[in-house]
Amino acid sequence: MKDEYGGVMISFAVLLPLLIVLIAFGMNSLKMFIAKSKLGDVSAEIGLMVSASSSVTQGSEPSASMKKMLVNYAKEFFPESTKSPTLSGTTSTVGNDVDKNAAFMTYQPIIKVELPFLFYHRSLSEDKKNFTVSSSAITVTKKVSRPVDIVFVVDFSTSQQGAGIRLLKETFKELTEFILKSNPDSKVAMVPFSSGVAVKYPETNQRGGPKAGCSVLFVPKKGWDINYAFWGDKFIDSRYKNLNQQTYYMDTHRYKYYSDNVRQSRPALPLQTILDKWCRKNDSKGGEKAGHDTYSCFDNRFKEQDILGNTFYADDIFSKKSMEIITNEYARAVQVKQAQLNSFTIEHIDAVDFPETLKRMFSDEAIITFPMLWTGRDDAKYRTFSRMCHNTGWWNRDGQLADARLYSWLIELTNDAQELDQFQNMKPQGWTATSSGLVRSVPVMMKGHNPRKIFVIMSDGDDSTGPKKVTDRYLKDYKLCDKIKEGILERPETNAQRVDIYYVSTTNSTARVNKWRDYCTGEGNAAKAVNRKQVVDLIKGFLSDEIGSFTQ
């Protein structure tokens, strides 16, 4: 003790137990800190797992099997735990992000794990051999896309043949799969336009094949306000001035249609069979003076009643109703026929009442649909408005009446992948009238009830001469796109919270893209893309906020 080293040894001997206690305490604290940090990571991962495996519904809780799996997952990180970890959590109510079309909720997982101290002594842990660590408060927010209604307004003019239609088919297939996979409640429509939109009637044609129609939406000005559905399959000519001439030539060409096209469609039928089934033999011999042919033929499957309750055939040109239309409208119908030859459309600048069309485009009220008889493409004897809707197809090019195959047709909003896949069998043909396709797509969109509405216009070129004037008037003078957005949003039946319109040029036309950007879509929503990858990436980029999968 007299030696100076002895004093140090005594001090060391006294301090050594305390030093050991401090080291043990530090090691235990370090283990607790590490366990706490590790548990924070585990808690975050478990939160993500719950988010990924559950839907956004109020009060959503992990299932019993899910909880068991999560507990085992946590135990893997703490194999030395003295008992099974405990897991609980709370969920928030569901909220909606209108700008991003997302529903969201939060989940707060709470995990507790009991672990043994690294060093045990009653003085270190108040006589406790184990410690419990709990996860810190962490909130995982899950956002998922809500379903959307998307209408593709697609240019089906002749210029799309070949590489153009292949691009459209590949693009449409990939995008529809992407959209429906993102949210199976989303719905997609396809509106194929040329000069008018090709449609299928719900009924068949006379030989059982599909019945083709041409559909547009506009309110005609006075002087152009004829019954287009009636005149669409009638033979008319400016040479015929008196009523008997008009009805005779109309009647004789209808007889020729039945005796030629209907009869000769495969399998060909005897003429007498056609006469017995579809025609009425008149009491007097036919001719101009009589005002009719020997046989008057019409589709007798469809009947109507007049105000007195008398039944008549809707397609019979000699019914009282038909004769009133012929008497009152023949001259105007001839004018419409001649004007569309020059302007490539019945929706030319002189015929469209733009203000009224903008008011009435949000329902089926102003839709005009007329039949496209299965004849030659430009056969004005049977296709009165012969410039319209060449994208329906025609005689012998795609079958005859019994086996007719339409080039294209409108597909209403649907999430049926098989129905949408019919796009792969379609073909383009005809002139180009972009605004006609867009306006006609509005009542299609109105039938959807998802909160987000998206129009995607795809075209490879400028409009034809007459339609271009109409499109420019709609876009520049009447702010068509703004009117579409405002009208959909203000109508409660649409359930709409946001509407966007996008324009995609599949050719390098900067001027056309700029026009649609400046007068329709706004900045960033109009662009050009000339190959499949560019088009798909561009449109997916447009849609990413609306239909992307959930994020945490």
C-alpha cells in the first residue's frame, strides 16, 4: 500500500466492477437501439406488404392468415425473441385526391417484440431478463387509381392503310391491356371516324349479315334539316321534278336492289322467293305516270303505328308518313346529296348549326344515323350520301349481304377485353373529318359513370377539304374542347370530376399538333409519335396519373 502502484491497484479494483457494469449496460442499450432500428425497417416493410395486398376500403384490416404470415416474417428478423411478436394496426377512413384521380387510406402498423438482454443482472435491468421493443409511429399511405372512362377517337381514313393501321392495332391492344390491368373497372370505347363514324345497327340486314350505318352528330341549319335516316338509302335525282317521277325511280331502284343484291347474295335465291318475301305486287302496271314499279320492295320486318293506331311498314315509301317526307323534303335532300359530293361530308360549313350542336351533343338527341346499303362503295343509286363512311365496307370487297364484314364500327364503353379485341379485325377507308369523330364521341362518353373522363384523338393527317373548315370553325370560333369539358362536368349523371382531351399525331406534323394544342388540348396534351413505342409511351405518359397502379 506504501507503493504508489498499490494505490492504483486498489482504485482499479474498486472501479473495475463499476466499469464492467457500465460496459454491460452500454451493450444492453446498444442491443435495444439496434433492435429498435431494425424493428422500424420491419414495420415499414410490413406496412408496404399490407398496402400491396389490400384494397382501399374503409376499415380494411389484414386477414388472419395475412397477420400470421406477417408475424412469422417479423420473427425471421428476431430469431432470439422469447415469444412470438405481436402485430396490430389502425387504418384511416378513405379519402379521394381529385387531381390525381386516386383514392387513398393510411395504415399504421404497431409491432412489439420481446428480446433477452445481452447481459443480465438485477442491478442492470431491475431484475428483468428480457426487454420489449415497439415500432415507432409510421404511416403508410396507399393510393390506388380509381376507374376511368377512356374514349379513343381514331382516324380510319384511307391514309391509315398499311403501316398506319398496323400501328393503330398494336398501340390499341397494348394500351387497352394496360388500362384494364391498372383497374378492371375502367372502361374503354373506340370511335372510328372517316367522314362520319361507322356503326352496326342492332338488327341484321335482309340476308342475316350485319347491317351497316353511318353516324354523325350535328344540328342542321334550316334548309339542311331533312330526315337523313329516311333518305340514306333512297335514289334521288335533280332531274325529277314531279312526285310521280320521284317515287317511281325511287321504287324501281329499290326493286333492283332486292332483285340483284339481296337475291344474289350467297347463297343466291330464286327471284320469286325475293318477290314473295320482300315485295308487294301493285294493282296497276308500273311507270312514271303510275308513280311506282310493278313490284314495290321494302324491309317488312319493322312496323310502326300512326296516331290513329293504324299499322304500316316503316320502310314502305308509299306509307302516308313516307309520302309526307318525300313531298316536303325531296328538293332539300337533292341539295344535301349534291353538296356532300363537293365537301366530302353532310356536315359541311353551310349545314351545321354550331351553337345548337354544342348545346345538344351531350345526349343521343342530335345523333343522325342512316343506313349504308351493302352495294358498291360510291354507288349513289343506293348510297345517297356516297361520300360518307366508306369505312363501313361495301359489296364484294368484304362479302355480300349474308357474309358482310364491316371495315370498322363504333365500340361503346366497355371493359370486355374480347369486345375491344375486335379492333384487330378492322380496316380503314374514307375521307377525314376529325371534329365529326370527336363530337360523335361525346354521347359515348356520357354513358360512362367513372369520375375521370379521357378523350384520346389519334390521326395521321389533316382533314379533307370540307371537314377541315368545319373543324377549324369548331376549334377556333366555338371552343369545342372547352365546351365538351364544361358540359360533361356540369351534368351530374356523368359523375365526372375531371375531363382531359389528348391529341396524338402519328406523323411528323408540327403544325397540326400545334393547332390542337392551342385550340383544344392545352399545353403538354398534344404531341407527335411515329412508331409503336413512341405512341404507347406517349399515351401511357398522358395516362399515368389517371390509371397508374397504387403507390406508397
